[in-house]
Amino acid sequence: MSNQPVFVYNKEVLQYRFYQEHPFDQFRVLLAKDLIEQIGALSESQIVTSASANVEALQRIHREDYIQAVMQLSEEIPDPDWILRAQQYGLHDEETPYFRGMHEAAASITGGSIAACEAVMTGRAPHALHLGGGLHHAFPNKGAGFCVYNDAAVAISHIRDKYQARVLYIDTDVHHGDGVQWSFYTDPNVLTYSIHETGKYLFPGTGFVNERGEGEGFGACVNVPLDPYTEDDSWMECFKRTIEQTAAVFKPDLIVSQHGCDAHAFDPLSHMHCSMRIYKEMPRIIHEAAHTHCDGRWVAIGGGGYDIWRVVPRAWSLLWLEMIDHPMLQELDSTPDLSLPEAWIQRWQEQSVHDLPQTWLDNVNLWSPMPRRSLIAEQNLRISTLAMEYVR
């Protein structure tokens, strides 16, 4: 096995764009990649290009008629009959509307996540990152939550079919990873873990602690739904204790983690109040779990994140820096006000709708403190304890 992690990247994923004002903008992948390159943390030898997923691969999760609908609605001028049927497939609203080239872009994303898993399972690399992936809301028969094909579920199914590996799926997106959960809800060999804002107040309205799997899969589903306005300390306390226990009990052969970074206080689509600190610390915990339980085999994919200027590039860069054991992370431990590269700020500030951050981490001392902090933390701790009752 090479000791060099790989960075899976394909320009085709940038074509996954619903319409100009839509909050899901894959331009964030380019911004993150550029930030990583600006600090000299990505070499050509680490970049892996990937092929699109074929129909056979997509059918591991998605129904044939749904794939056909996606393909037909991807045409420049779709047939009127398919337009009339788009709604039944979840592709005819402002949230997840069909667009030209949709199939090609979504299949490219799925192919990237499969390639990342293959790189790790074949021993080419100990870790692999595919920032274009993480579309965890798509279902077998419909699109939802900005997601057309569920690349994570397809890639995990591919691994199960080919390698019979036990997979621990860790979802850190602020929205519950519903599409992946329901895809493996009865499978004892895929444990789906999701930490997120409670579905009482946030899409998709699921991910409650009593969703634990069914049949042989009971106990292989863990949900940690946290209260709105959760801050760093409470989020990390709940994450650390639950993920360490989950990994120790389940004993995976591979970890696949989804790194939506929309629990940040700046994100416009959630109600959490976390800072960049959690996006530095969570990858470290996952990294340690991978080396403790599955010989380091770790695949990371992207996910949500709708402040594409101030949050996503930093969060995803910190993820890659953890995967490659970059020395800057140790510097951040002692120098939390470490500056971002000036060249990156100057390159993108004119295009940004916000003033770009000057440092890698946020100075939360400048933020207004949240009311009910102790009550929120107590409730979160109670929920995280309940979440671990039946893990197996």
C-alpha cells in the first residue's frame, strides 16, 4: 500500500448546477482545491481522475425507471411526457429541479466516490478524498435535497458487492443522511451514523434517535440529533463519545465519511452555531478511528455547505490536511489565529459576496454568546447517550 492519500477530482462535477441562484454550488470544490494548492499541500501525483458511474453501478441503489427519468430529463429539450412525470421522481421543484446534463454530472460525481473507495480497497492509498461527492438525500426512486444520485450509497454498495467489507458510514452534515440510512436500514454489515440538527426543525425531518435499523440491521443505525444553536463544545462532546464507541463496537473494514460543513454559524440553511474548530477536530477523530479499527482505510466525501466563500474552502482544506498529516495542523493547535494565504484571499475577494476570513479558525470570542447554552448541552448529552443503547 502506498502511504500517500489520493485526491479524486474531475472537472465534470462542476457541471452539477441546478440554476444560477440555487444554494448548491459546486464552485466550492474549486475554491477548496485552490486553497489547498496555495499552501503547497497537493501535488499532481496525488490527484486521481475518475470515470463516470455506468448504469449498472447506479442500479445497485437506484431503480431503472428513475435512472431513465434522469437521463431523459437531462436532454437539452426533454420530451414533454417526461416533463409531466418529473414530479413523481422528485425532479420538478425549486429544491431539486432537473437541468440539462444532469445525468452526466451526477454520474460523474458517483464515479468519483466509487474511484475513491477503489483506491483504498485495492491498497493504492490508505485514504482518499472526493470533495465532489456526498449527495446523501437521493433515494432509489427519487431525487431530494439537492441530490440526484446517491453517490455514497452506490459506492458503499459497490464495496459490499466486490469486497464484502463491513462499512462504517459517518455523516457529519447538519442535515440527516436519510438516503444512505434507508438504503442500508436492514443490512448488519453497513452501520450508518449521522450527527445533525434535529429533524424537528430541519430538512429532511428524520434522523431521530429511535431510528436504529430493522431486522438483521437493528443496531447498525445510529442517529445523534442535536438541538438548534448547538456550539462547538457540545457538538464535539457528543461526536467524540458516540463515534469512538460506535467504531469500537462495530469494527469496520472501511470508514466512509461525509463532510457536509453546514453546521457552521455562517451557514444560511441551518440553525447551528458551530465554528471552524469542529471541522478541524472531527477529521482527526475519524482518522484515529480508521487507524485503530481498519488499518487506516478511510474514504472521505464532500456534502452540504452553503457558505461557499467563508466556510467550505477552509473546512474541506482542513479535512485534506488531516488526511495527509500536514504539519500546519500542529501549528494551528498552538497558533489558532494562523492566517490564510494572502494570495488566495486576493484571488477570490472580488468575486466573494462576503469579506473573506483572514484566518484558518474563527475567533468565537467575537461572536455573541448563545442563550440557553447549558440547557442545549444537557439535552444533547442526553440524546447522545440514548443513541448508543443498542449499537452492535
